[in-house]
Amino acid sequence: MLSSDHRKCDTEQHQPLLSPDDDHGAVTGIAAPSADHDQLWFIQDGCGIVCAVVTWCLVLYAGFVVNFVMLLPSRSYWYSMVNGALFNFLAVMALASHLRAMLCDPGAVPKGNATKEYTDSLQLKPGEVIYKCPKCCSIKPERAHHCSICQRCIRKMDHHCPWVNNCVGERNQRFFVLFTMYIALISGYALCLSFLQFYTCVHAQWNECTDFSPPVAVMLMIFLCLEAFLFLTFTVVMFGTQIHSICNDETEIERLKNEKPKWERRVRWEGMKSVFGGPPSFLWLNPFAGLRLRRLLMTRTRRSGVEFSV
């Protein structure tokens, strides 16, 4: 089941690069790779892959119990149609949000860009300090942190979540928030349907309210209630934490390290618009918004480190 323990990231000190004339610690001979925001991203981490598969299995199990144990055997056609359509719609949105959070580049800094040529191109002012990550040999932007699982520095890294097998960072935090929101909604929905089903079956014949035998139906719904309660508790906490962090423009790592902000904070709606993109609209709730599937399908696959890109 879901838990609040997330995989930890590395927080070692970073090596400073003082000026374009001082290339101590820079890695020469490595070209800075170009960023392509349309690339698929997948972390080859065993624990994360297992957690992601378990998440999908639990959501599909909830869909099976809701549809085949509770709704389809119902005598009321409209009750089954309306609740089935709404629950399955929310489940699809939850799984789509999970896929986007898992397969979207969270804001990785290009590897090996800490070269003398690249620092020269930055046109630094005299005495201006930049930092190099000693693990992935990249020049670290402000508020970037290195993740030992992704083996990359991630812009505005909040945490590494094994349940989406990815870091939650600058470019996929929106999808992680949507994932927690939709999982909380279907969990609460499943609990309500389960309680209503129990009430209906107790006051009627069990054979008339489900196609399964009473012991099997009870066991399936009890496990669904336990699963839904745990999911609901976890995702409501995570959703609230994420919204609080966005509104205060502070990541979980920055909060835990008690870092004093050196950046201009975007508070409340400015922070929300920064993460979700644009003014409030229904597109905020759409995990498919901005998905350019045609370009993804037309590009070829290549492997690099612990992740592969398309």
C-alpha cells in the first residue's frame, strides 16, 4: 500500500565554479546535451517499477469490484450507468495522470554540461559563482537537487516518489498533484459505493444484489474498503502538502533543509499558475493537456543511463 516514505535524494555539497577563467572541477570533452521536452522519460529502478505496477493493479482491482460486484448486478439501470461512467472516468484520469507523472521529464539538468566551453558561453560576471554537481557533472541551476535514483540533478525537485517511479519536479509536479487528487476522489467514491452496497444487501437477499456468492462478495468489498481508506488517507495528505508547497513556492526538500529563499517567491495563485500553466481553467484538471502524441510516436527510441527517452 502507499506510504509517506519516499526514496531519499543526495544532498552532498556541490563544487563551485568561480568564473569562466576558473575551470576547476569541470569535465572537459563532454558536449552538453540539448534538452528535448517532448522526450519520454523512464527510470529503470526496480523498486519504482514494482510500486508503479502495484499502483495500477490496485486501481484496476477497485474498478473490477465496483463494476462487476456492485454496479452491473444492480437492478437499477440508471444507477449502474451513472455511477459506472463517473467512477471509470475518474479512474482513467487517475491512471493518465500517473502515466504523465511517470513518463514526463521532471526537469532534469543535462549531464556533463560543466565544461569550460559551456561556462564561457554563460558570460559570467567577474566574481559570479555557479555550482557544479560532482555526481552528474552538470552545472546546477538555482533550486536544483541531485537525485541518487534518477542519477540526475532535477530542477525544483520536491521528492522522489517510488509510486510514480520518478522525481516530482518542475515539469511534472502538475501531473503528480492530479494523480493524488483523482486517486483520492475514486477512493472516496469507492467507499461510498461499498457502504451503500452493504446496506442494500443487508436489507435484501444477497443473491439479488450481486452475482457473486455472499462470502466472496463480502471479502472483495472489505478488501476494497481497506484499500480505498489507505489510498484516501495517503493521497489527501499528499495533495494538501503539494498545494501548500505550490502556494508557498517551496519544495519539500527546501522545507526539510530549512533553506532560506534566495529567489522571488510566487505565492498563492501565481504559484498555481506557474505549475499548472496559465490562468484557472478546466485544462488544469486535464492530464492530457499539452500531450503531443504524434511527435512522440514519430521519434525513435534511445537509451541513456538509467532512463530511456523517445
